Amino acid sequence: MAGTAPNWRVAARALGEGQLWANLAIPGAGARLTLHTDGTPESVANPNAFHLGATKSGAKLMVKPTRQDFFVDEITAPVDTIITAMESAIAAELVGVTDMDLLELLTSGFGTLSSASGYEEISFGTKADTFTSIAHIFPTREDPTKFAVWHLYKAMNDAGLDFGSAKKEMSFTPVNFKSYAISTRAAVDQYGKYWKQAA
Amino acid sequence: MKAVTIEDLKKELGDESAARAAYAKIARIGGFGDIGSEFKDGLPALDVGGLSEAKQKRALEVISEAKGEPEKAKTTDKPADKKQEGK
């Protein structure tokens, strides 16, 4: 009897910088974000795409269920479980803390952009929430001409703005784009999608 | 295929309510979901290029019908021709 060959999955590793894009088009059922060959959002399919710029240390991509387990008195282990909530997000720290267009995107629900000759500003005060379609796109290590995409269809930064100004430390503001469901999409595809290009 | 945007629909149809109605119909055809205006800058673009050719054709028909053109749209840009092209 022979052993079983291990698969170390090292070809599937993620290592290398990606790009964060917002204001992307929403893909239809069964479809994905349309990419250009260089891995950026294809501009005709994504006419409003907005690059969020450089980050302190890349992006963190998260999707997580909250489960409730069920027990019977006679058995100590749970006998059933259901998902009671889902959370998905893209988190990063962004360098562009004086880019007012970027800051407007980050201050959904409380930031209002205005500009005129000589100034640009974000004023703070509550207003209607707005969402954005956001994705982190990065080249795969196994083939740098192919890209992986973590796309949240409807998301909002819930981290606000939080940055300093100092001589010896460059400023970054943390962002956490939390996903919300487009509840009328197919149940299996309401939040977003993680996919990669394949040969 | 070019994304469907509410701005383009307004230009094509000349009326916001007609544009919104066409947008909603196309969103239903493509399984985008009932997307509201709660996105930044209003309704987001719909990437119809990823849809099947039949659904793309139906989306174009919706626009033609909204413009009062009863004949069916005759052509579609093939998504494979547009994807991966240069900017």
C-alpha cells in the first residue's frame, strides 16, 4: 500500500502588492469584474473606477460567518449549527490623507466634499449613507499575468478617518470597507466574490 | 460591452424617470439585484459585458424600447472583443 502525495499549495500563495479600487461596476449574476490585461479594472466596463492609492502594508481581506450551535441535553457536542450573520470586509491603511476625493469616499454618511478656487474641503456632519463597489486586485504568484480579485459589491468604510501629522512618521488612515448585501441578488452571491483568473 | 450607466441612459432617453426604469429593467435581466441610489454618486454602473449574449441583447432591446424603437436591437458588442483591450 502506498502513501498519499502531499500538496503543499505553495503555488497558490499570495505574495506581492495589489491595488484597491472603488466605484466599480456591479457584475451581473454569474459574472465577475471585468479586468484589463494589466489587472486594472477595464475602463469601458468600469467607467467610474477610482484607485484608492498606496497602502501602508497592503490589504486584509476577510469574510466570516457567525454561527449558532444547537445542543441536546444528552450530548455534549453541538448537534446542529446555522449561520446567523455574515461579515466581509477589506481593510487597509491608506496614505492619501490629503486627497479630498479619497476622503469623501471614506467619510460616507458624514463627510461632504466641496471645492472652489483656492481650496478643497470635507465638512463633517451627518448625511445620507452611500456605498461603493470595491475590490482588491493582486497578481497571482504562480502566474503574474493572472490576477486574483476580492470584490465586495456594496461596501462602506466604517473606520472613519484617523491619522496624524508628524515629522518622523508618515500618515496613514485606517479603512475598513464592510460589505452589505444586495438582498435581491441570488442568495449565494449577495455580498461579493473572490476569484482568480485561470488559464 | 460598455457598462450601463444612469448618466448614459439619461442622455439616450432624455428623461430621468425613463432612464431609471430602463436601468431597473436591465438590472433585473442581468441578475444584478434591485440596486438603489444609495451608492456614491447615485446608481452604480452595471457591467453588462459579463452577461450572456442573449442577456446583453435583451438589455439593448430595453434601451431601444425605451427610446420608442420597436425593432429589436440588431447588434451587440461581443464581450470577448472588449475585455482585455487597451484603455
